[in-house]
Amino acid sequence: MKKAVRFIQGDNCIYIKGATRDETEKLWLKYLSLDKDYSDAVKRFENDEYIKKAAAFGKGIRILRQEPCETAISFIISSNNNIKRIKKIIEHFCCLFGREIIFEGKLYYTFPTGEELAAVTKESLAPIKAGFRDKYIADAAEKIVSGDIDFEKISALDTDAARKELMRIKGVGEKVADCILLFGFDRGEAFPKDVWIKRVMNDIYGDGFDEKRFGNDAGIIQQWMFHYARMHPEISEKKD
């Protein structure tokens, strides 16, 4: 569905402006993972003090269920980039290749569909100033349009095979592939490792860390760890 809505945080609820009750129940609750209970993950690892603190601090974090195409290109854009610039590049990308939507009297643009990605080339990406990422975005678009990267087929693969398939896109390494699997394919066992997570792995857990023990809770635990580590960098300092 290509439409605009506005999420409004209430005291104990979320209002979704621009969506019908049917759309909310069938689309947005799933998109926001409001149909998922993360409390079991907290209980399973309540003896792990770091996870316990990270989960409490990150209460309310949800794993979005996004479209694979949007997720893949957005995380390619995010590589070695800051949030402000990521948002700006994605906005410009949608403006160039997406469709117009008027919502609350303002103009917005949809994220391009697979067919609309046919217009994407390295040269056409110059206005969004993505830097070295333009060749990766162009490669992803070409592979998606041609069917060389088939998201339906990837969704049927096991996680290891799906990761390898995504890594055939230029610029997609293990971390980006795991981000795509987590947010674009609802693979809860995916555990993206960026600099913050690696710091926690090394400084808090040492050689004994194994994310596979988290099972299908690995993704949400990664998000708790990531948020907690960024907001409390002093905690993950190496102990003597």
C-alpha cells in the first residue's frame, strides 16, 4: 500500500491518522510489530544482567516489518553514514523515482516500487549526492528489476542462504544483509553486528559470546543492546 499516515503517540496508545480501522488491523499493527510480544525474550535471558538492563532501557522498541525492496536500498544508503544524511538521501531518492502523495495539504513521495526502479542508473542518482553508494544503489536496482535478486525466492530460503543471496548485491556485506533480513524479511534470528554491537561482544562478553543462543529473539536483543550501548558507552569499557 502506497499512502501516507501520521503516527501520534498518546499516553498509552498510538493514534494513526489517515488509516481506516481495517487498514490499521491488517497493515499497520503488523508493520509496527504490535502483534508481537517481546516479554518472553526478557524472561528467557533475565539472568543476563546486560540484556536485562538493555531490555528495560529499550522498552518500547519494535522491529518494523518493512518491504524488502525499501529495506535493501535504505540500508545500502545507510552504510558508513549518519542518520541526518541518510534521511535526506532517502527523501531525495523518493522524490526522484517515487510517486506524489498529498497528505494534510503537504506533498510527499512514495518509496519507488520494483518497476519504478527501472529508471535508476548511477548517472541518474547524481542529484541525491549518495557518494560512493550510488553504484551500489544502481546495482541493487538493476538486479531487482531484472529479477536477478528475487525477494519472493529469498523469503523461501533459510537464513544463511538468504544472506548469501543478498550479498550478491554490490556493497552488501554481512551486517547490511542481516539488517535487510531482520527488517525486510522478519527474520528474528538475524543479529546485525556494527561497531556498537562488536564493542559489547568484546568488552562485556568476551570470547564467550554466541548470538545463536538467542534464537528467534536475536533481532530484538540486538536492538536493545545497540540502543543501550550507544546511550551508555561508558558501560562497555573493557574491564581489567
